Amino acid sequence: MYRDQDRHKQFTRRALVLAGAKLAAFGMLGGRLYYLQVVESSRYATLAEDNRINLRLLPPPRGRILDRHGRPLALNRPTYRMVVVPEQAGDVEQILDTIAAMVGIDEDERRRILRDVARKRAFVPVTVRDDLAWEDVARIEVNAPDLPGIGIEQGQSRLYPHGAELAHVLGYVAAVSEQEAKDDPLLQLPDFRIGKSGIEHTYDLPLRGTGGRSEVEVNAYGRIIRELDRYDGEPGTDLRIAIDLELQQLAQRRLEQESGAVVVIDVQTGAVLALASNPSYDPSAFNRGLRSEEWRALLADPRSPLTNKAIAGQYAPGSTFKMVTALAGLERGVVSPDTRVFCGGVTRLGSHKFHCWKRWGHGTLDMRDAIEQSCDLYFYEVAKRAGVDRLAAMGHRLGLGHTLGIDLPGERTGLLPTRDWKVATLGQPWHQGETLIAGIGQGFVLSTPLQLAVMTARIANGREQVMPHVVRPGAAGAAAQPPNAGAPEPLGISPAHLQVVRDGMIGVVNGSRGTARRAAITENGMEMAGKTGTSQVRRITAAERAAGISKNEDLPWERRDHALFVGYAPIQAPRYAVAVIIEHGGGGSKAAAPVAKDILLAAQHMDVLRIARHKPGPGAGADADAGAAHAAPGASGGPT
């Protein structure tokens, strides 16, 4: 009896405790509901709205790049890309197997797709293949019922209609790396491309534009239900550059079988009209993503197709440097135009012999004759009297030995040695024999083809230190000015001394003993002046000289001399300056001068044709930068 009463009391206590606990729990729940529904109602209403409405960035169309006459060099085209949504596809690897049989997917692509799938949420589309051919799009669409999670989206891709012909000028765009994707939210977009080289890199920001936004409604899983609002952003700025497409194509064709570079600039303004470097590469390959075998092939090519030789190739200028030596001697007053030097083929300095390229010598020459016949002994003597430091100072004034600030990445400095430079760099004193060698553009002296073109333009111009540029200053906005924008400094060289050098250059091409007489332009009013150069890439031994120097044709390609030529035209009113280098091409008169002749003649013919058509054309804005770009030969201002 007592036992039953105890059990009943115990049950009653437990029931009360349980009821109390339930009551407390319901009370807390009710309180929490009141807090959420009443006290915090406005806050959670805002959060719910934010979760329902999602803002998405839209990439802007990239600005086009046009040549000086408005012809497109880089533009955009619509493309189709295939994407996969992993949560809809189920077994992604199985789907990829099926797709590979239709459009072909190699192992590198497969690894990249699976890596992206693993990194992203299951409902986010992952790009399987960009730039699908229409046939592939149709094949995917026809088989869509058997390809769950696979879809086709439309996008934009960079198009370079002239391919390798302009690759070193335009550069290319490619996917954003992890290091680059930090500042701009646009860079986080998986298919966004930025400039990696050339004009695309230098002017990437103005070309990039401003991103848009799309306001979309999404469900609780983040999936898009509908688009509520859209702003497409601001497209990138169109850039009109100084390059003349026809001239560029001609320069690139003339180098087709060679490794080398051609630079053509406007003598009056420094606008770069053609900048060719061969061999080149297909910039579209970087846009779509370079395959590993393509990358290995580019790196293994001994002719370095990835190097822009026009601005980054550094070569001994050879005899094209003799104008610098001549002007250094004239300006210093250690020689005059009438100073005569006897060339017997060899001269001595101490126990060392220094040879002229003409084994039996040129006889007695003055400065004009020495330039025309490219006598080495004459310029040994001028260099000895002027000294290497004055050679370097004159070279700097003409644009050698330092970067010129062209608006392209990768420009190299070249080298103008001095006494102090050798002590600081090599820890050795300078020897006078090295001055003689420097006087003919050999030894330590290095220059780029761009520097040689600028040197020639300044000699032909005679007034200003014109600076090279590809995009007209101000064309890309104040935030993207070329580094060298601004009024050029006066050249500061005596007009009479410059005329002596120009007379010698006229003789090189048009004189009876000129080293480039076979490349003379015979059309009246279009004649060119210039200077040949041949730079050694190996040391000629005494034994080889005694036995007779081997011909370039008998040597392996990499041991042959470099061929150079610099020139300007027309003679009476210089308008175009050109520099040509053919790597291991042999003599400058044979390999480089004919290339310069064709280009300078074609440039003048193009002017005549444009005038004949009476079409100022859409490139008037760019031509204003180039001074008298459409003026007839002889109409623009000549040297002072």
C-alpha cells in the first residue's frame, strides 16, 4: 500500500517537472518567435530581399584597335561556349566522356574542367570549351536530351584578323591569373580577359571599359529565376594607333624568310608607322589558351618568335654607327668635313692591327667619301681623336643607349660604353683600341632597331629629338599617356654638320661608289639616303684573315654576320625613316638595303595614291599626329 503511494508521488513529480520543462521550452520558443517576427522583423525582411535579389557583374565589350586609317586590327566577335552545371549533370566524368566523342577534349582540358568543378558550387556553370564552331554547337544541341547539365552560352572573344603580322605590336589578351585578380571585381569573372602584351597590355585599362550589372531574382538555392534589371556598362575605348596596316604587312612579308626586324617612323613626329618582328606568333592562341605543345614549340624555336626584336633585340649597329662618330668628331672640332685620312687597309695601334673591311684600302678620303664608302680606317681615326665618352654623348643625343619610352612593354636599353661604365661594370680600365672598335659600332656598342630608326629620323629631321610612339598622345585618355609624351627637346647639333652626314648618306645609295647603290630608288622625287651596316657575331682570327675570311654562306647560320640598313626618304623633304636588321643575313648592302628600298618606295607610293583618290579618309585624327601624313613627297617640312 505504502509502496503504491510512493510510486504515485514519484510519477506525479516527474510529470510536473516534464510539464514545467515543456512549458519553459514553449515559452522560450514563443519569445524567440516574437523577437524574430516583431522586434527584428524589418531587419530580416531586408535580408530576405537581399537573398532573393542577386547582383551580377557583366563584362563590358573590349575596345577595338584600329590602324591610322581606321582599319580594324583587333576587335570582338560573338562566340559560343559550352558549359556544364555539375548538380544537373550528375556524373560529370561520364558526361565529359560523352562530349569528348563529339568535340574532342584532351587530357589537359579534362583536368582543368574537373578542377573548376571541384572549386565551385554545384549549381555554378563551368566552361567546358570556348569558341565553339557552329557545327559543334549544332551537334551539342541535337544531342541535348542525352546531355543533362550541358548548355550553350553566348559570349565575346578577341579577334586579331591579321594574326601574326601584328602580334608584336598588338600583343594579346589572356585569362587573369590569381595574382592579378585582386583589385577589380571584373577580374574575378571566369571568362574575363586582360591585356598581357603589346598595346593590349599598355592600354589595358582604357580598352577594358567599365563593367555592367544584371539584377536577377534567385531561389533559395541561388538559381536564377528571372532578370529584373540590367545595365551593360561602358564599352572600352577604341584606340586608333599610328601603324599603317599596308606598310606593316609589307614589312612583315619582306621578313618572311628571315629572322629580323623592321621599324618605320615618321621623321617629323616619331609616330611608328610599321614595327615588324619575325618570326612571330598567333595572338589568338593565347586568347583561347595555349596548349602545352604549342608553348614548348615557341620556347624551343632558336629564332625566338616571342621576342619583339624591333624594341628588345640588341645588336652591334656596325657601320650604321659611323654617323654618330662623324658628328661627335665634327661637334667636338677634332675633325672637319675636309679632314682627309689615308686608308691602306690596315692601321696599327701599339702592337695591334685594325683592319678595314676593304682589304687593300680606299686610298685618301674626306668625311663624305668615308661615309659613302664606309671606310673603317677613317672612323678609327675620328673615334681616336674624339674619345669614347664623346661618342657615347653624341649617341645619347641621337637616341641610342637608353630606352625611348615607346608605349610598348619590353623595350631594351642597348649600350653605349664609356670609361666609367667599364670600370664600374667590369672592374677594368678602358683601352684605346676599344675606342677604335666602338667608332665603327662594334665591341661593347649595342642598339635596338627602334633606336636606329630614331637616330636616322633625328639626323634627317635636324631640329628635334623626336620620340617614338604607337598611340597618339591623348588618344587613350590622360590616365594612359605614353611615357615619352611631351614636346621634344631641340637636337642641338650644327645644321652644317648634319648636312655633311646627310650628304654622305645620300652618296651611300646614290653615289657611284656607295655601298648600297644597287638599292637606289630611281623614281624622281622619291630617292632615299641611308647607311649600310654589317656587324660581326664572331671574332675573326689572324689565321683566318691570312687564309682568307670565310664567306657568310659557308658558315653555319648562327655564325654569319648581321645585316643592317638605316635610311630615310625622300631626300629633299625627309618624311620616312627606316631601320632594318636581318639576323645572320650577311652584308647589309645585299640583305637589308633592298628591304628598306621596297618599304620606303611603297610608303611614298601609298601617299601618292591617297592624294590621287582625294580621300582624306577616317584616319584624319591620327594623321594629324603624323604631321603631313598625307602630304605629297616633298610637301612636308624638310631638315633645317
